[in-house]
Amino acid sequence: MTAQPQTLPQTDPVAEAPSDADLHALRDRQRAGDHLQALAGARGLLAQFPEDRDLRLIEASALRHLLRIDEALAVLDRLSDVHPRSSLLHQERALCHVVRRDAPAAIAAFQHALKINAALPKSWQMLEGLQRLTGQHDAAAATAAQGAWLDDVPEEIVTAISLFNDGDLARSEPLIRAFLVTQGDHPEAMRLLARIGMAHEVYDDAEILLAGVLTLMPGHRAAALEYAQTLAARHKYAEAEAALAPLIAEDPRSTVHRTLAATVAVGLGRQEEAIALYRGLLAELPDQPLPGTDPQQLAVTRADLNLWSGHALKTIGDTAQAIAAYRAAIAVRPAFGEAWWSLANLKTYRFTQSEIAAMQAARTNSATAEDDRVHLAFALGKALEDSGRPAEAWQNYADGNALQRAKSRYRPDIFETNTAEQKRVCTPAFFAERAGWGDPARAPIFVLGLPRAGSTLIEQILASHPEVEGTQELPDIQSIVLDLQGRDPDLDRPRYPGALADLGPEDAQALGARYLAGTRVHRVLGRSLFIDKMPNNFRHVGLIKLILPNAVVIDARREPMACCFSNLKQLFAQGQEFTYSVPDIAQYYRTYLELMRHWDQVLPGFVLKVINEDVIEDLEGQVRRMLDHCGLPFDPACLAFYQTVRAVRTPSSEQVRRPINRDGMDQWRRFEPFLAELKDVLGPALENWRD
């Protein structure tokens, strides 16, 4: 049997919920036709668990069987306020309309249920029957064809899929694991476990499972699409493009296929191609979803397409069009937090008072989703900061950080453990014994350090040199680290970096060659050197030295108060979870300094420290230092870096398209009354950060 993934985090049981035994007993009463007893039992437990979805559904079903339809629908309406995406809720509502002989309402409710969850045999059967009854014979035939896939799927898998589609991963995962253990490989079971892995962002396991599905069933189109999506999520864009190609050839008009193709194009640096795809989709997609539209098509909205188009336009420097795209997204969804934040994240955009009021109204609206509220908090923080209202701005930044930290899985001790292990393993003797190992290429320039420390400016300066190509934050070193950690990492007793001691010279050379091969797709200009600007690579300088001994490494460093404050007001697209609380970012900064001092001691001269404030005060002097470290002759184009036309994907994209300025150096001082804790935790770093 295909190996099951071992790294999926197990979800805690739902607190304050009725026991499985109680629910089974109530359902047994329903099956026996004792609906009065089922109703009484459900209402008795609802006194203790008033928000429980299963109990409310049992209550509504019992009322329906007792022909108390108005009461049943009222229960479902209340349940919809708490669980609007429960497919069983909409199926039960449809069944109530069937009892009322209201075929149009029943059809609409069944369709709604199936858009959420396609693993509902009863909904497919009832929908087909109602469509035939109302003379919709073509629609009935299509419904029968769509639901036919369930006929060959074991009941255990159907149940697990249904739970997954309703968002109940905690119960879906053990069911599907147990099925695979007892029954062996089954494509739909493996596919579901892969989808659970994707939901948990365990993409490497999902990739393996979906590859196994396609080995068993090469023509499985849904699995092929999910495989391409997983590859894109792992930043394997070239492989994703190859996996997607046959799907596009078969169905070139698919919204889902073209959306993924645009994502891949962005990942490969082909922004104009992505923009063209987004604009083509916008020209075709209706303002509102059409009844009966394929549920996969509904996953993409005009708001999403405008947002993504705005991101691509921002990357290539077309700020005016990016702003227009973000505003178009907001026009479709006024509470669309990510679109508001994207305007703020341009750094140069200034909100009007009416826009600030609109954001405040959306943020305080109880109907606004939590993710939108997080984005709105950070956007409001930036808008109020620019309006000269630091106290209100800080409150919004603090609220946004608190919301984001609450859902974060960041554990500071993991970084501390990794740092201690790097210092234990990567000693001068370790590198002396391995001198000459790795791939000798000198092409990579690693610009690393903390986020918001000036790395984008350094990248833009170096990428203005005719021998250097700027790429983006490349994931390839992180991918190697994940492999060295193993498939079931113990974060408290990690294999990496200790695993570096187990490598031989051939291994080090192979890993260096792997890095160069994986990054080649981003080197479209054919220049001799290229930049990898992944900031978190500072944790892996020892690995870089082992596998790419002739690479260039630059540490982008910024004064601690300015750097930490800038991180606290930044909402990152993904990762960087240490930035969402004052103690976390301050301790992270201190540990970063500790690790960089270690690299300076064991690898003297390998890392060039570049201070952001020094670059601002003495641009030419610092440019010459960097070019000397890279082994490059001076070129005046590096001083006019803001004139270099290239894609920039980081939050500083608009700032590096302007001449050097001091605008961001002391922004934190307006917020000094709120930053006492930050100063306390930073402690000695406030004085020795340059050392």
C-alpha cells in the first residue's frame, strides 16, 4: 500500500460537544421511526450544547418527519447563522421543501448542498428525480452523470469525503486512514488524504499521494488537477506547468485551469502572461454566479481575479493599473480585506477619509469574515498612520497582530533549538574537514536576514548590474532542509542540522547541483550571477557553505527598533509567523544576531554584513563594498537602481523604484510611547546590533 503521510497535525476533539454514543442513539431512534423520541432527546441535549450542528440537524429532521415543516425550517435558519456551509443543512432544507411540494425551492436547495459537498448521494438522486418531474430532462441527465461517480465509491470513503467537504477534518482524517490501513490502496481514499494534507499545508505528502493516484489511474482528471495545484503550492512551477499542460489541452476554456496557469506564470516570473489570463477571465466571468454553474467554476470570483491581477501589475511596476484592479475588487466585495490591505501594502498609496470610514465600517460589521478583519486591521493601521493618528494606528496594528498570532502555530523554542544546534554542529573543525566539498559554482548571491531589513533594496541595486539577475525569494534551500529533516520531523529533537554531519562529499555536491538545477528556471536573462532573496536562509548559512562553497552571502541588517516595528505593522502573505507579537519579533531579532555572529566566527569573510542605514547615508560606498564582495567591477547603473525595470514581488517594490531616501528610517519614533515592551525584550540588541 502507498505510504500514508505521517506529518499531518492531528486536530483536537471538539470541546463541549455531545458524545458519539448519544448521537448514535438519537440516529437509531430516527431509523426506527421514533421521531418524537429523537426530537425530545435532541432538545434535551441542546440545552447543554445549543450550537451543536449534529443535534440541530437531528432536531430539524425529526420535525420534518412529524410534518412540522415551519418549525424545521426555523431550526435550519438558526443553524445557518452558525454553520452556513453545512451541506447537510441545505440538504435537509431541500427535503423540507419536498414535503411542501415546492419543487423549485427544493431544486435550488439541493443544488446549493451539492456545490458545497458533491458526496451526497441522496441529494444527487432527489435532484435528478425533481428535474425529471418538472420536465428538465437534459438537466436530469447531466445530474445523473455527475452523481454517477459515487456508485463505485465505498460507503466509508463517501462518508469521509462528505465530512471533509463540510470542513470536519477532525473526523474525516481518521476514517480515511483506517480505510487505507484495512482495505489497501484506493484512488479516492488516497486522493482524499492528499486533500486533507493540502488543507494542513503538508504539501509534500499530498504530492506523493496524488502521484500514487495517477499511477493507479492515469486518466483521473480531478487528481491530475490537484497534483498540479500541489506542485504549484510547493513552488515547483515548472513541474506544475508540465502537469497542467494536458488538462489545458483537453479543456482550454476551464476557469480553474486558466487560473492555475496564471499562478504558475507568476511563479515563473511571466507576469504579463498572467495579467493577460486574468483579463481574459474577467471578460468572461459574470458579476454574479449563474444558477447551476459548475461548483469548481464558482471558486473564482471577479473580486479574486481583480486582486490577483493587481498583484501582478504591482510586480511589474504598473502602480496605476494595480490600484485600479484593487479598487475593482473592492467594488465587488466592499469588505474584501485583502484588497484593502493590498492598497496599503503599496506603501505609497494614501487613503481618503471616506475610504478609512468604509474600512472601519467593514471591520466592525459582525458579518465580516475573520480573515477580512485581520487584513482590514493592518490596512487601517497604515491608513491612520499616514493620516497622523499614531494611537489609533497602533491599536489597529495591535488588533491585527493579536488575531493573526492567535491562529499561528509559531513556537519560538523551535527557532532557539535550531540556533543552538547550528552552533553545535557547524564549527570551524566541521568546515575544515569538509573543505572543497559541494558544487564549485559561484553563480548564486544569497541576500538574507530579517524581513523588512533592506534586502529588496540590496537586490535591486545588485540586479542593476549587467552581470547579475534578480529573481525572487526562492524556496530551494528550504526544500533541501525539509528533506534533511526527514518525513516525520521531531521539532523538539530535529534531525537537521545534525544530519549535515552524515553527508559525504558526493552528497554535498549533489545537493549543490540540485539547488542550481532547481533555480535555473528563474534565470531567464542568462547572466553569470543571480540573486536568491529568501530572508530566512540566514538560518542555513552552514548548509549553503557546505553545498555551494563559492556562493556569495550578504546579510541585510537594520536597526532593531526600526526593523521590528516595520515587521509588526506588516501582514505577510505567508510564513514569517514570528512577526505577530512584540515578544516574538524582539526575541527573534536577538537570536538572529546570535546566529549571524556565529557564522562570522566560524566562516570569517563568507558573509558580508550590509547595514540598511549605511546604504542610505553612503550609497556609493556601500555599493562598492557589495560589488567587491561579489567579485564584480563597479557599474554606475547600481547607483541609479530605481531606473532598473524588473519584476519585484516584495512589499518594498514601490519604494525601490524611487531614489534613495530616509522616509522609513525613523517612522517608529512616532510610536515610541507604545513600544516600551519592544525595547525591554530587545535589551542589549539596542546597543550591540552592529557588532
